Amino acid sequence: MKIFASRRRRLVGWSLGGILLTLYIVAQTLYSTGVYADWRDQRSLDSACGGTLAQGGLGDALNSSHVRARAADDPEYLAACLINRPDTGRHGGALQLMLRWSDQSATSEALAPFSKNANGVQGQAAPLGNGWPGFVRYDGTAEAVVALDCQNDKNRALVAYGDLIRWPEDAKTREPVLTGLGRVTTETAQKAAAKYGCRAQGGRQLTHVSLPSPTRETAPQRLTQARGSCVALRGLAGQASDAGTPGFVEYPADAHTPQVNCYLFTPAGKPGYGLYAYYGAVARDFQSLGFANRGDDSALATATCPQSDQEAVFVLYHLYDRDTDGYPVRHYSASFAKTALKAYADHEAKQRGCTNVRMVSGS
């Protein structure tokens, strides 16, 4: 009997050893073939940004089919996450997504672009399009911003920032990367709004996103040719020319984007005046600065809009040129500035169903 018991123990031991060896071989195979890494990275994506990260455009945004995510601990945001490639160190490709409510204080990072408004076209933004209330900026790196107004709370919007902090250096063209960035940001905003109880209207899937064109790549045209964001100033072509800015650079007309730009240019091809329109959450952030960037050479107006309890803000800046360390329009025309801004604000307000356009006292 003792012989049989001993034999059974040996058989059990061999069986357990065989099972452990098999498990070890399977684990090594999964690890060495990358299956485990893929599973781990997919889990990180599924849980990123509180489980709201949209993955449809990630491959294009980072120019890689292999990406991973981790939480970006920042108590100032509702959720934040960092997505990158395993080979980011060699090829770039890193994207940070941040989500916040519009009625929370904006971070210094979110407010920073407003400080560039008076410096040439550094404050420029182009609409994302396809019905999305968002825009894309470019200042060395690309950033997409989306602000979804909550239909069940007119005092609140879900704001998403997609910041391409490292461009994928192996991407051959820009547009797929930008379109991927736009998709990730817009679709993540939509998922987050649904998760957190904000009933919001988004747009259609983005298929084409372009950067705002740098001045050197966009030749200013005569103001009488304006068709997009500068169209309100076509009737002021003569006055604009007298003020030293006969040309313009504009962006596609879009009644959804929360930021609209129009720039008036000098005959030498330098931006002399910049006009901005801000709506909803972006207008709230701009106003939170207390118009700190306003001086004697700017004009301001506001309007009441139906989409949000936040009033729209319109502003004109006398632009500074850092290349020449001076103002391309040497003498600021306050009368032209008020006339131009009023025309711009009236037209913008009409496109959005806004009313009660009023110039801010002292501007």
C-alpha cells in the first residue's frame, strides 16, 4: 500500500510540475510575442480619461497602430490622460486629453492662448467643421478644443482639449494626424458628456481637418473678396484701406465654432488688426481674465445668445509684430476700430441668433 501511495504522490507531483511548466511556457510565449503587451495597452486605453477615451482616431493622430495610455493626475480637470506610442522617444507622437466643466475656473494652460491675441496671428484658430463646436490651433504644436453646451443646463458646457504635445515625426503628411486629433477630441467629448449627464449636440465624424494657415503661406487678398469669417467687413473696404489695412486673411465661415477670427493686413503683408468672436465656454474663459489684455488700442462688444447663459464677446486688437518690434499700423484708428468691430459683431450675432449687440463702455 505504501508503494502505491508513494507512486500516486509522484504522479501528482509530476502532473503539477507539468502544469506549471506549461503555464510558464504559455506566459513566456505571450510575453515574447507581444500579446500580453497588446492586452495591457488595450486595457489602459479602455480605462483612460475615466473610460471616456474615444479610440477611433488615435492611430492617425499618433501615426501608429500601437498606442497606450495612462492617467494624467491633475485635480483641475474632470479627467485627463496621456496617450503615446511605445517608441515615442525615437519617433515622437504623444497626445494629452483634458476634460473640464465650463463653470469651473479655467486653468492657466487653458487661458494662455488669450495672451497671444495681440501678437500678430498667434491667437488664430480654424473651425473643426462638420457641425462640431470646436476649433484647432497651431503654435508649434497642434491643439483641438471642443465645447459642448449642455442642453439640460445652459450655464454649463463640457470642454475637451486635445493637445498634440509631440508630433509624430514619421508621419508623411499633416492632415491625417490633424483629422485623427480632431476625431479623438470631439468623440471623447461626446462620450464624456453622455457619461456625466450633459445632454449635448455634437457633429458628424470628422474626415478632414486643416491647420490655420501661417501668414507666409496665405497671401492677403483685397477685402472686397471676403467670403468667410471676414465677410462682414466687405462694405468697409474703403475705410479699411484708409486705416492702412486693405487686405485680409480669413477662415471658413462656421456658425458652430466657439472662436472666430478675421485679420486685416497692411500693403506690406503684415497683420495690422485682429478681430475675434468668442461664444459659450470660450467666451466665459476670455471674460474671466477681466479683459486684462485690453488697452487703449482695442475695442470690445458683447451680445446675448440663445445657446448659453454666457454672453458672446467680440474684440478688436491693434496688432504687434514681434519680427520688427513694432506695430505694422503705426497709428491706431479708434473710429475705424469701433466701426469695424460693430459690423463684425452684428454679422456674427445674426448668424448665431444672438441679440442686443452693445459696445463696451470705454472701448
